[in-house]
Amino acid sequence: MTEGRRAIAGRTGGKLLADALVAQGVTHAFCVPGESYLDLLDGLYAVRNRLQLVTCRFEAGAVHMAEAYGKLTGKPGVAIVTRGPGACHAAIGVHVAFQDSTPLVLLVGQIPVEETDRESFQEVDYRKMFGPLAKWVTQIDDEKRIPELMAHAFDVATSGRPGPVVVAISEEMQKRMASVPDIGPADVLPPNPAPDALPRLMKMLSAAERPLVVLGGSRWSDQGKADIRDWLLANDLPVSVAFRRMGLFDGTSPNYVGDLGVGADAGLVAKAKESDLILAIGTRVGEPVSQGYTLFDMAGATPIVHVYPDQAEIGRVYRPALGIVSEVNAFAAAAKAAGAVKKPAWSAWTRELRALRVAQATPPDYEGPLNLAVALQALEKELPKDTIFTTDAGNFATWPNRFMHFGEKQDFLGPTNGAMGYAVPAAIGAKITYPDRAVIGFVGDGGFLMTGQEIATAFHHAVNPVILVFNNQMYGTIRMYQERTYPARVSGTALTNPDFAKFIEAFGGHGEIVETTEQLVPAVKRALASGKPAVVEVRTNPEQVTNRATIADLRAQAAKAAGAAAPVPAQAVRTPAPRRTGPRPR
């Protein structure tokens, strides 16, 4: 037989699927097993030395782990779930990947094709179900097309605006034999800025007096982040980051001016409105960044240079003065090569914005034995320079955003779609991806009890993230809105919690309880030194419902807005402190 025409041995569809993942360079897959893909599981057993299968406890947790892998590596994270309920549980992770622009491939077991449209056991039409949540949804019913469709799934996940792809795999297809070759990744060069893009950008920048950079997006490489940093610093530009993208720029830099997202500093928001040129690099300029689409004029009164890898997103809401279609790392390289503006007019403006950031990061004198701002700033000084942070959704998450300064080599993973239950599985996925790096997860008491059971996965796969559970015995964000709109009428937001330290100890892990400012750093250091999965329960003051307001403050504001004669007295609005379980010396 001639070269290039060698015989290809027949393989089952399950084996073809496993080999297709290996051919695409997949090293980890996160799953909850199901009968609908037994043959794929058997195929994965055959490649177990090349692809680590991570067994999870809940489908949403599995997809969050895969999504964290995708955020950290820029390569598609892979999750595998079973049909029906398994796919429904996984949907939240797909939505995270979609709104966060994270490359992801989700494989879903499917019913036998001949049973379609009979409402067979666990039957779901995944094209309809995932259509609004994914970049592409397909189903493989012909085993001979497995290499083709799997290769295309990975291409779609990483092309243009990255995102999730869902591939349903019918049950009987996995059993049939086919003799087809594997297909590897395509060698595709990324989109680069048009030849006149950087000259036009530099000309606009030269004419500006109050520019502001908003840095966001996904799939940034280390080199790309270094290139964009060098260009931004060479031009002395003030740099903000998009919602939960703190890992893209050094928070200790004199050019870092804060994050534009939920809980953003009002001073930075005001300055953004004063800016005469916005450089939106990698970010969609979506609802959190634009403060509910109020930050800029949609017709383009404030000139915006929008750099994004997908032309369909440029001008989708805000009409830019200049749109540059480019992959973010390619743009960073081109920008660095373009050099610096001569005698920029905005140095004083940059220092003014930086001063606002320094001021808002200065801890106030919060009431009670735990000043969380002071404690977090003490903690950041003790953590490794390459720590990975994950965060959940909730008011607690605004404390690290406001008061911590994330370094250049650190990563920060958070759900920009506001999904609760993300932080714990994301921390486990991050630790599996980079086992030699410290991983710290930030989660509220509400979010922890959504997916906290995934800590079992950390034990099963011998990784040891440290999870900080901020316990105020309430759904704090909703309570905040409740107090603003219906003050003193608390409904549906109070929580009853376990002893979180004992929870992790039941698994054989390391538990700590923190109630004062001075206890946080030693507790986290002991947790890291333990070498075990760890939970540090941080008991916060429930009255301090945000880092800027107490419940009494919110009720007073609501009373004023309603024209009340006097606000509700502060002493009447105290929420019961978290339930104590006795002293726990550490």
C-alpha cells in the first residue's frame, strides 16, 4: 500500500471519540459518568495515559472545572455529561462559557436515534436546548463523521469570539465500527490588525487628553499580556480592567486605575464618563462594564476604539470611532511595535485616576472585630506571586476586587455572567490544571452550598485548593436590593448554615474559622501548609452587607427616597450574627 494510503483499523465510535479528543490535544476531561456514553468511557480507558479523566460529583461542577481550564490555558476545556438531567445540570456552565467567551467543548450522551421524537427516557433536543447558549450545537449519529465533526467543534470553540460548543453523541453510534483517520488541529493564523489600524489608532491617541483603557477578553497568552503591558506603560495610559478580568493587568502598577464592573468605584465611573477616548481592548463593553449601558453614548459621542476578534461584536451596542478586528495577542504585538506617543498630554490625568484607585483601596474603619479589607490586604502579601484566585458571585466578591492588588503573574477566574456555585469547582479545576500553583477560592455561604460538595473531587484527584467561605447567613446581594426597595421587609434571603470547618474535616481536610482581622493570615497559611483541601470559614458582620454600605445605610437611603420623616434606627436593623458552634482553637 502506498504512503498516505495505509490501512486504518476499524474502531468503535466510542474509541473514535476518545481518539478525537487526544488528536485535538486534550489532556483533561471533566465528567459525571452516565449510561449514555459507556462506550466513550471505554475509549477513554484506552487513552488514560494521555488524557486524565476527572470524575466529578455534579454536572454543573464538571463544566465549571472545564471552563476554568479553558480560561487558564486558552485551549477548550472539555466536559462530558449524560443525557437529560445531566445535560440540564450542565447548562449553567455552558452559559458561563458563553458570556465569559471561554473556549469549551461539552459532550452529551444521547438516546438511540431510532427512538427520536418518542419522548424516550431522558430525551432532549439539544439543538433547541443549547441553541441560545452555545456557539454551535451538533449531534453525531454517523460514526464515520466523528473525526470531522469533533475537529470542527474545537475550531468553532476557539475561532472569533471564543465560546462553548455542544456535541451530542447518540448511544448506538458509539458501538458501531468505522475505519476513518483521526483529524488534528488546523494550523490557522489568527486575525491581525489591518495595515492602517495602528497608525489610525496612534493618531487618535495623540489627539487625546483624557484616554482610558478597558482591558478584557479571553485567551490572552503570557506573551500577549506582556506585550500589551509594555505598550500601555510606554504610553503612560490609565488602565482599567473589565468585570472580573483582574488577572490581565498588574494591580500594583502605578497605571492601574481599577475595575469597571459590578461594584465599581463611583469615582472611576465618573472619570470614564469624562474620558475623550476609550480604548476597549478584548472586552465586549457589555452590561457590567458599561454600568447597565449608561457609561457611554451609543451613537459615539465618546470616541471608542474597539479591538475584538469577532467583527459581529464591534458596534453591536456602541458605535466605535474605530473598530479593529484582531485576536488579542496579535493586537498586543502590533501595538508594542507601534511604539509610544511623543509627549502625551494625559500624564496628570493618569495620576489623578490612579489616586482615586489608591483612595478607594484604603480600608475604612469598619465596625466589628473583623475588618475584612485590612485582613485581605495582609493576606495578599503572604501569598505566592503566581497564586490562582477563583471567585463566586455575590456581594462578598466585591471585597477582593476593591481592596486586593492582584499581581502580574497571578490569575483571577470569575463568572462574568454572575453564576453562583462557580468558585469551588473552578478552584478544583484550576488546581488540577496547575497542581504546583497555590489556588485560593472566594465564595459566599450561599454559593458554597450550591456546589461545595465538589470538594470531594479534590480529594479523589489529590489536589488541595484553599476555599475561603464568607459567611453572613444570607443571600447578601439580594438582601441588599431588598433593603433598597422594600426596607425592613426581609423575605427569602436568610440562610441557616453548617459549621463549614467541620464540613471539610468530615472529608479529612483542613478546616479553620476566622472571626477577627488578625486570624485570617495565620489560618490561610496553616491551610496552605496542611497539604490538604481546606476550607477557611470567614464569619463576617451581616450588618455590613456591602463594602460601602450597612443595612442601616440602605434603609436610611430608602426612607429618604420615599420621603420618610426619619430613617429606621440602626439598632433596630441588626441581623443575628452567624450561629456559633463553640470555640475552635487553631
